[in-house]
Amino acid sequence: MARAMPEANTPSGATGYARGERAAVDGPREPAALSVTHWFDSGQDGEPYSATIRFTGRRVALRGKPAPRDAFVKEETVDRVVPGSGPVSITTWVYGLEPGEWTVTADLLRRPSHAGGHRLRDNLRRAGAQPLPRAAWSWRRWALSTGAFTSVETRWAPLVRLARMPAVVRGSWSGLIAIGVLVGAAVQAALLARANISVGLSLVVDLLALVSGLVLAKLWYLALRPRRSWRQSIGEGWTVDGLLLAAPAVGGAALLAFDVPVGVFLDASAPALFFGVAIGRLGCFLTGCCAGRCTRSRWGVWSSDRRVGARRIPTQLLESAAGLLIGVVATLLVLRSPSAPGAVFVAAVATYVLVRQLLLRLRAEPHNPTRARVTAAAAAVVLVADVVVLLVGTS
């Protein structure tokens, strides 16, 4: 097998690379790539284990001896496969290929003996690799199945990761975030109208808070992933922590500058903010970001992290439900006209920060206690700052 590519060109968890990738980097020909998904059964019982899958591809229209861009062999490692969790899918992307149709097969090479279970031990006794079926997805049944084995068409390399994969809806995150923003703005405007606060002025404050929150959300995301290249991280995710920390601080300062009742405005913003969280987290679930750990529990939901599909703890759905509950309770409290303006907002944000810290421990990405403490401390600082702003605004 060829030497490993640099980390920036190798998907997370992958070992090895297509033999034509280096030629594509150095050569003048148009880059092409392909995406393919296969699946395997996780087994019946035992401890979590790692599985190695070898993908082998060959160009269909090949004549004679294959050139480096006409064939590839690539291995992917799936960490922490949980026996009893059902089918597990694995998607791989291969770059630097000759454009056209390709035949791609996948073989399960390794499942450790300590994983346990009669089926796993029987597989280990078999000679050679275990061929894996192509993966197909049913939205109606929300289930993985065996797809027809057909040739795979290459795509223009920059767009290959937009190819379909099980349980992932491309564009759902941005679409649902936009819907969440619109719903939040409508709820906020309705609550502010009861307090005779200008909707136009509130939109200006919202814009300042939103822009600052998005900037810090992206910077926070990059800071939490220092080992990933800037090119990889800049087009990926955001952290809601950054949004929740920057938006209230900037929004509070803008309210003081415009001489708007701070407490009343923030209380009206609390339901809007958490209804937006509830809708936006549905986009995270459908996009495959912020995925939970794999589980064999019947409460698990089959979903993807945009590479590995499996039954997982639905952390995005749990956070969405928490946001919806906080938003509903905050709305009821605001409609009752709280005697201490701003108290609803501070209580809502504090509750959400606590719930989020608990949910972060259930995610598939490694839990970093230091980062969690830093995030909690920063949230506490912002909450204190908001209280100070409230006191200044009412003095």
C-alpha cells in the first residue's frame, strides 16, 4: 500500500490513500473524486472494538495495465463499534482519480477477538476478508439496507462531499438555522410590541448581536480544534457557546447605547433565542454534526456523523428538546410580566448552559474537561456581565 497522505488530505480515521492522489496534486489534469458507502453488522454482544475496512476501486473503462489514477486501495478505521447496536455504515472519499465510472468493493479486515460474541469469533475464523454490501437508505422507514451493487461515478473533487449518504440531508443545517432566526425574530417582535419597543430598533440590536455571536462562534470552533488545518475548519462548524457568550454582551451594550430598557428587551429575547436553538439543532441532527456516542440502547437513534452511521445517543435532539422547553417556559414567564426585568433571560441562559455541559459528555467527540471548565467559566462571566448591564440599565 502507498505511503500515508498528509493529514490535511486524509479524512479523519482513514489510513492509507488512493494511489493516484499524489499524481493528481502534481499533474495538470482536472481533479476527480468519488464517494462510496458500505455497511457491516456490529455483532451481538461484547465490548466496543475498532474495525478496519479496505476499499478497492478500479476504473470501469480501463484497458491494459492500470495507471496510478486508474485504481486505488484505501483503508478506513471505525473506532468504538458497539456490538448490539445494529448496522454500521462507513463512507469514504477518494481523490485524484481518472474521471469516469468506477467499480468499488469493500472488505472488513479486522474485528478484534476481545470484542466477544459468537458471531464475531466465527468471523475471525474465516479465511480472508469479509465482503461488505453497498449501503442504501430509506427515509420512510428511517433504516439502512443493502443497495444495488453498481458502478460509481466520479465527481468534481471540491463537490464530492456533497454526495448523498445515509441519514444526512445536505443544506438542512443552514436552512433550519434560517428558519430558526425568522421564528425567533417573530417571537421577539411580538413580545416587544407588548412593551411598546420599536421593532426596527430591536432588529438593529439583533443584527449587531448576531454578527458578533457568529464571529465568536467560528473563532471558538477553531480554537477547540487546534490540530485541524485552517482550510478544513473554516468551512465546517460553529459552536453555540460562542454565540451565547458574545451575543448577549454585545446586545446589552447596544441597548445601553440606544437607551432601550435592557431587562425587558433581554426577557423578550430569551424565548426567541431558545426557539431558534430548538429549530437549529434539528438541522445539526440532519446534517450529522455534533453527533452523539454510539449505543446499543433502544433509546438510541440511527444517525450519522458525516462519515460513520450507527445507532447513537441523539444529543442534537435532546438539546433541541431542551431549547424548546426553555423557550416555552420563558415565554410563559415573560407574558406574566416578571417583577425583576432581565431575570427570565439570566435564568434561561444559566439553565441552558448547565444542560449543554451535561450533553457535551454524551457526544462522540472526545470530552475535554479543561475546555468544558473554560466554557462554563466564560458563561458565568457573561452572565455576571449581563446582570451588571441590567443593574446599570435600571439605575
